[in-house]
Amino acid sequence: MRTPWIVGVSGASGTPYARAVLTGLLDAQQPVDLIVSRAARLTILDETGLSFRDAHWAEDLSEWLGREPTEVRYWSAGDLAAGPASGSYPAQGMVVVPASTAAVAGIALGLSKDLLQRAADVTLKERRPLILCVRETPFNLIHLRNMTQITEAGGTIYPVIPTFYNLPSSVDQVYEEFTARLLGFLGLPQTDYYTYSGDETPAHRDRVES
Ligand SMILES: Cc1cc2nc3c(=O)[nH]c(=O)nc-3n(C[C@H](O)[C@H](O)[C@H](O)COP(=O)(O)O)c2cc1C
């Protein structure tokens, strides 16, 4: 089995981004270790109507993603003895999407208050890529200092900020472009639909023409 990416879903708004990134990683044949924070259950419920349950994660995840989660290994956020809590557990790196400012604070301080934060701490200590897709606005000085601290420790702040130069006509296109850019950032193959070639992107050309 290939080495997995750890995906953490924390309790910020933006769970459709989590769905899109999980789908993108699975489409790219990347195994995923998934951690959903307790607060993320509230945002998933709010934004999708789905009650995400630890005990029924496979059923709930397949409903959320609309596919069988065959390459997903799920870990309860309260399970601090889980694989991703150890640096010896193999992982390519970790993406937190969306990342709450609370998760950012916990990671910046090395709190490890749950498995999501502990896995992020391990990712940094093992010098693996840690990408935090932060969602909040506006930022206060505490958020900014915590994001600086994580950047200095080797992490990447990768906010869920949409672009508009590719003329999205639906929010799904916004999630799709974000995911394509993120997969490219992780070094994974991605569609060239959003790749700028010095002139324009195929997405822009298509949407101007339609
Ligand atoms: C519906 C809802 C939306 C929220 N949106 C955000 C958000 O966009 N950004 C954020 O940083 N926190 C947001 N929060 C607050 C976090 O859920 C809260 O700080 C929580 O403690 C995060 O915990 P976690 O990092 O362990 O998931 C939201 C909470 C709820 C219930």
C-alpha cells in the first residue's frame, strides 16, 4: 500500500473544500488517513445536514463523498494512541482542510489537544509537509502570530481564498480549482485546466467562449 496523506477536518466553515480535497486525493489514487475533529461534526451538520459519527464513519463518509471510501483509514479525533500520533507511522504529510483558528493556535503552541493537533505536531517534527487551509476573516493579531509561528516551523498556510480570474460560474468550480491547485502544491498530478501557460488557462478560455 502506498504511503498515505493525513487529512484533518477541523471545525471551520468550508466543509465543501474538505469534500473536494478528499475526492481529489482519492481520484489521484492517494490513500488517506482521515481525522474529523469534534467541532467539525457541527460544521459538517450545518453545511451538509449529515451527522458524522465515529462508529458509523464508513457509512457517513460514503454519504458525504458520494463514493465508497475504500482507500480511507479513519481515526477518531479522541484517540491519542492512534497511528498518526507517532512519528514512526508512515505518512507523506498532512493537510488540514478547513483549518480553524483554534486548530492553528493549538498547532502553533504544540498543544496536541486531540489527534488532529497531535498528528500536525508530529508532521512538523518529522519535517513532513503540513498544509493548513485556514478559514477565518478578518484575522486578529493572535491568528496572524500563530500562522507566522507555523510558517517558521516549516508549515504552509494555504487559506481557502478563491480566485475569480478563471471566471467560475458555480461554487463547485471554486472548490474544483482550489483542489487542483492544492494537489499541484502537494506534487500530485492534476488537471491542467487551471494551469497558467503565460497566456491564459484552459478554464478561462472555455468560460469566455461559452
Ligand atoms: C457553524 C460554525 C462555523 C464556524 N466557522 C469557523 C470558521 O470559519 N473559522 C474558525 O476558525 N472557526 C469557526 N468556528 C469555530 C470553531 O468550530 C471552534 O473554534 C472550535 O473550537 C474549533 O475546534 P477544532 O479546531 O478542534 O475543530 C465555527 C463554528 C461553528 C459551529
